[in-house]
Amino acid sequence: MRDRGGRTVGIVGAGQLARMMAQAAIPLDIRLVLLAASASDGAARVVPDVIVGNPDDPDALDELARRCDVITFDHELVDPRLLADLERQGHRVWPSSSTMSVAQDKRRQRTELSAAGMPVPAFAAIESLADIEAFGAGTGWPVVLKASRGGYDGRGVWIVQTAAAARSVLDGATANGTVLLAEQCLPLDREFAVIVARREGGEVVTYPVTETVQRAGICRELRVPCALAPNLAWEAEDIAISIAGMYGLVGIMAVEFFLVGDRILVNELAPRPHNSGHWTIEGAATSQFAQHLRAVLDLPLGATAPTAPAIVTINLLGPDSGADPWDRLAAGLATPGAHVHLYGKTARPGRKLGHVTAVGETLGAARGAATSAAARLLDKPGNPTLS
Amino acid sequence: MRDRGGRTVGIVGAGQLARMMAQAAIPLDIRLVLLAASASDGAARVVPDVIVGNPDDPDALDELARRCDVITFDHELVDPRLLADLERQGHRVWPSSSTMSVAQDKRRQRTELSAAGMPVPAFAAIESLADIEAFGAGTGWPVVLKASRGGYDGRGVWIVQTAAAARSVLDGATANGTVLLAEQCLPLDREFAVIVARREGGEVVTYPVTETVQRAGICRELRVPCALAPNLAWEAEDIAISIAGMYGLVGIMAVEFFLVGDRILVNELAPRPHNSGHWTIEGAATSQFAQHLRAVLDLPLGATAPTAPAIVTINLLGPDSGADPWDRLAAGLATPGAHVHLYGKTARPGRKLGHVTAVGETLGAARGAATSAAARLLDKPGNPTLS
């Protein structure tokens, strides 16, 4: 091992984001140490230095901190108080404990972004059924209820048509200690994301706005360039830069947006490499994973220009048939120009097992190649982005 | 660990070629096992499964064979008889023991390629000083003497002006048991390489011809597209495909060419990913490293189209100053669009420590970016490709 120090990144979590960071770390000779829940996690299988432990175990976090120069994240499921302890001991944690704390708390995000003048959906903090009824009376029913913490991929979101349905969700949430917020049920025209990277000292870059095609709350497809009026794309990038500055971001952050009519509204923040940026591996001069490592190590940020006129990424979700893309790699690779990424996970219906990216002269050409490969990998001869 | 089998590649050697294969293996969920001379070898630092041992130790090779589905190579320094033993035991070895045997023996390459009608420099097998004198009398002096085995990066090559100088080289070679061949000393105008990949069953692809800029026998820079008349570029690709078929290649092979006046001549063969193909990581739809893994696992080969009109790669050779590009990564990354690759090796003058690739609209633009980054990484403000 090289002992010159200064370039070991510790990652809390060992899923596909850490795995793709491992790929990006090799050419930059950045050493990684993972804190993995299990030695069989996707990233733990491709990185030599792995601590198996719980991300909320202070001893495991201490060991990770001792073995690296900066701690960063594959997921947000870490107690920010433990991260603040590490910061007080002089360890570098990026994104910081306070940024991670905001990321975990959708209600706080909404409140702070709204207070800062950012466009967000109408929302309310919920403490009681009366709060929901008052909100519904103001915005009309149905109402969207969201768990403030822990929801993802459509989990922790309920669309309620009536006060009675709302009471049922509230009772369940109260029993679990889940804090809720209410949100206006908007006719979402499309969804988008901006990936922003920021470094200590303020150097900041954004990637081109990505269209994120969602079905049942799960991202199925990414398209670059996005079908968004140029003024709205500029507004989205401006907002992402403002939020990154407002929270003193160090690293990558995905800012997700709703398009409602001719307005964009901030949905939520994820301060780490994000599914909506997977197209950058082949489709941008610097991948979001390399960019994140550069940002947390205070290295100059890389160019974000697209490498082709059009880029499409399709997520490989485990189909109900049980088909496993790992078994169909040869068929998937038979599509010229499709870039296959498998995450090393056991196949289960609905689980994100990998993705396919294709670049091309047009969105249609890229989409054709990505769709063909995904259909073969999932053994779904129709449209593999439909459930 | 996944136990479905069928996709573990064992690599003999753990240098930068294995390291770049590790990067390519992650998205395809291909597991690697390395046979490394030392646990601190560049690839051994980024791959969890490493056997430390000598590539000529039959027990170490047996262990590697037991732990993988197919054996391949980071270098050619393996006894082909041991590889043939593994093949007889039913293990898959790609490229095969016989291809590896040809690759190790420059004299045999020349003899067989010449017999097959390929254009090669005038040469002769050397057993005695009389053989050299006779060859020199025919082609004129100086004469190039080459060690048939083990030479690389300018080692094992002597240009002798006189019979007396030839005697000195021959005496040294005889003392070491080194077999020599003599070669006409040609006015080399330029050098080129073709990377060819071939799979069992005969599927074959070539990458665009690469210009390899050599200084003192060491490759310093790669340029794509090459400055070669189209008919000669086609001839080079045809020859590479013919040689791959002739030897039943499975995997990647680099075929190196001399340009002498208006003729191309085959110099030598390397049946593995090769320095002349490093530009393919960012500059081609499929990198030579991913292509090699696909070929040895009998997966469909990938597209070889360039990703940009022009691509330049500059090798980072340790400068005499002792400067280490690892210490200068921040400066190197400050060049937009330069892709930096560090191999995780201890810096020594003349040692290949990494490379930089830039893609662009023109060779000039790409070369400017690659040169700027290389100059900063090597602390050589002039032209970093000069010694």
C-alpha cells in the first residue's frame, strides 16, 4: 500500500453507487474503504478494503474514519449526530452532517427551500388529522401524504382521496413514529433532475438537465437532452446552483423537479451520486461518480459536456418473471453500442439490478439501442420500461 | 459471492493492464482473480481476489485455474508448457498456450509471418557471428540485433555498426542464453498499431489504426486517426485480421507495424490489451479491456467506432527529476477534458506511471489538452513527450 496519504475515501454503504464510484476511483488512483452492511453487497465484491458493519454503529464509523481521509456516502441512512461527532473530532465528512441532515428530512427541505424563495409544491407539516383536512380544504382533494424520512422509489408516498383514507395513513404513521407532510396533488407533466457538483471554496458545475421518466414512483428512463423550454432548463440549473451554495454542498447533489404546466417546482434533494446521473458514465466528459470523488477530495472539477447529441439510460428492474439480466448478458451485449451495467445484486421483482446506456445522434437512435438491450436482458420483448 | 459460475476471469499478472481490466469488469459483473507477483502490484490494490505467487509456479497456476472459468494475461512471461498442461486438464486458457508461445518468440513470429506471405522486415535467425556478417553483407550495415524473447520498451534491441560491435552483443547473448535475430536497419518513417479482437467461432473486429509515436524504443504518444494513406490503413487492418485468424486468436491482439516509404511491415505481435490501445477507454465505444474480457468469455464483441473525430493519448513516463504524477493530480485535473489514468506504481525515471487521453474535434485540440495535463503531471513545462 502506498503510504503518502491524502487520497483515501471512505464510503458509508456498498450498493451500486459505491460500486460505480469504485470504477471511477481506479484511474485516479483513489483508494476506497467501504462500510458495508454485508460482505456480499455489490460494491464490497469489487473493493479490497471493506469494513462489515452497521452505518449507525459509532465504532464502525470510527474505524472507517481512521482508515480514510474523507467520509462520503452511498446512501443517506446515517444518523447525522454521529457524523457531527466525527466532524468535531476533526474528520472530514462530505457532504457535511448538516447537508445529510437536510437530505433526510423532506419536511425540512420544503420549509427551508420555500423560505429561501425557491418554487416548491404547496405543502404543510402534519401533526393531526385536522392539519390534513385544513390542507385538503385549501388545495382540494386528493392530497399527497409523504413520510418525511426514509421514503424512496415510491415507498412512503400515499395519495388519499378522503379524510377517512388520510386518517388510516396517519394512524399507521403515528404507530411507526413516521413524521408526515402533506403536498398538493399536482398534475405532473414531466419530471427532471439537475446534477450539481460543488467543491470547498465554491467551484461549482452542473450537468445538462435530465428528463427522468417515472412509473409508479420509480425512475425507469433518463433522456438527455430534456424536452424542456430553454428558459426553464436555465431556471432549473440556477436553482440547483443556489441550493448547492445555500447548503454549502461538497460533492454531488441531485435536485429533482416537477414540471407542472409552465412551471418547475423543486421536489427533493439527494446529496450523493444519483440514479438520474447514471447517463454521465458514457454520456459526459466526467461521470458523476468521478466528479463526486473529485469534489470530496477538493480536486478540480471535470468538464460536464455531453459526449454525444443524445443519451438514453434505461433502468433494469427485476421483472415479475424472475428473469435475471446476469443470465442474459450475452444477449444484452449483442446490441451494438449499448453499455450494460450490472450491479451484482440478486434478482428480485422490482429491484434495480442494473442499467443500460446508449449514446447516439438522436434520442430515437439512442433509445432504440438502450431499449433493445434492456428488452433482451430482462426477457421482456415489449417495452422494457413498462412494468 | 454469487455462485452461478461461468464468469470469473483469472489474470496472470497484476500490472496496469490487469488494473484497467478490473475497471472494465465492474459494469459487466465479471469477477476477477489475479495471480500477482506482489500484493502491492497496481491491480492487486484494486481487486479483492489475489493469489500472490510466481507465474511460473505450477501450483500457483493450478490454484488460479481452479478459481476461475478462463485464464488470461497481463503479460507474456509465462511458460507455454505450463499453459498447455492446464489446457490438457480441461482449463480454458485464452489466448491459447500456442498463441502465447508465438508471442514470446520474435524469431518464430518473423519466420511464420514471412512464410504466410505477410510483409515483414528482412531478417535472419542468428547462431553465429558469421550469420550476422552474412546478413550485414546482404542488407548493409548497421544491423539491428534483437533478443527473440523478453525484450520490451527498447530493451533487448541493439543497433550495431560493425562486426566487432556485433561480436560483443553476441558474446553477451550467448552468455545469457539469449537467442538473437538480425533485422535490416530500416529508415522508419512512422510506426502504427492495429488492435484486433477475435472470439471463438471467428467473430472479429478491429479498431481504427493508431499512430504510435516512439522515442528510444518507448511509445510516448498515440494518435487517432493516424496519418496513413487509406489503402495502407486497410492493408494493416486486413493483415491484423489475417494474423488473428492464422493463430486462432481469442482475445485482443496488438499488431505493430513499421511504415518504410510507402510500405507497411509487420513488426511484432502482443496477444493481450496493449499500450497502443489505451486511447480506446474514452475514445472508442468499447474499450480494449472490456473487449478482451468479452472475447475470452465468448460474449459478443462490442462496437469499435471512435467516440470523437480525434483522440490523443500521452504516456506518463517517470521523469529524471523524480517528479511523481500522483503528487500532481490536482494540477493535472485542472485541464478540462483531459482523462488522467494513474497506475498506482512507485515513480522511477523512465517507468510508465500512467497516461492521459483527450478527445476533440481535431488532433491539435486533443493533443493540446493531453499535453497540458501531462506537462503538469510530470512537472515538465516543455513537451512532456520528449525525454
